[in-house]
Amino acid sequence: MIGNIGETENSIKDSIELSLQLQSFSSYFHFADPYPSSQFYDDYDKYGIIVTDNLDEFNPRNVVFVSSELTKETMEKYMKIAMGGTNE
């Protein structure tokens, strides 16, 4: 997961590195989504912001929550790296 509460750029890098070290057949990363009626949604404003109110955009491939430790651009950059699209 990328962009969870309290996550930093360094913790994202650590997660990606761990997934590479495990040498598994595949790894799947997704963005943290605070779905309505969840505790995460109820408390999101303590940890960051929701960037859209459109529930159609709430899915693991879209950034809808940005932690106070990250930016949307940083999260998208590391998602590309995690999914094998680019190198840092």
C-alpha cells in the first residue's frame, strides 16, 4: 500500500525494496483509500486530505487520499517504480 497514514517517502522506498528482495512471482501495490463509513474515512482529516469527493474515483489505482507526509506526485512516482514502470 502506498500513502497509508504515517507513511513517508522512506517507508515507501523500504516497502518497494522489500518486495524486490522477496523475489516473489509478483507484487501488487495500491493507494490507500479511506472509504466512506470506515474509521479511516471518519478520521482522515487528522492525517491528511481527501482530494476528491467523487466515489467513482475511489479505487486502488487512483490517489484519493494524500497523507500529510507526502504529495500526490510523490505517491504516483513511487507507484510507477513499485509496479516496474520507472526507476528512481
